[in-house]
Amino acid sequence: MDKPTEQNHQDVKKHVRSHLIIAAAVTIGTILTIWTSQTNFGSFSLNVAMTIAIAAVQAFMVAGFFMHLLSEKKMIYSFLIFTAVFFVVQMGVTIWARSPGNEVQIRAHAQ
């Protein structure tokens, strides 16, 4: 087994530092997500969009750096792109459905 070298030690320090920075960014993102979810920005759609955007950035940081997906092959990127497109479409449909005039009316049937 190779003896630890100064280069290996530097590599480990570099990775630990980057993981600590990402952990701090995810923590700040969590605080921002909670803040945006409890603050009224004028419309429900804007609140949801801001909260989801922050959560998406957090998910990218966790998946990309902690799970090392940024250095993976084409197949992983294909799945990530498909998931992102699917997510954006679903959020678009949700926001469109919640916009004025598009809300589904649910009426109680009188018995």
C-alpha cells in the first residue's frame, strides 16, 4: 500500500474544504427556503416558484458535489436532464392550474 504523501494530504484537504463550502451553501439555502415559504411576495405562484428554485439549486449542489454526479458519464446526465425537464413541466402545470381563472371548482353535492 502506498505511503501517504504530501500530495494526497493536499487532495484530501481540498475535498474536505469544498464539501464544507457546499454544506454551508446548502444550510444557507435551507434557511432561505424556509424564509421564502413563510414570506408573502404578492402571489402564491411567485412564492412557490422562488421556494422551488432555491430547493432546485440545493438539490443540484447535493447531487453534483456530495454524490459526485458532476464527474459521471453521459447516462447520468441524461437521467438528470430528463428529471429536470419533467420537474419543470410539472411545476409549470401546477402554477398554471393555480393561476386566476384556471382553478378547478369543487362543489359539495347537496343530499
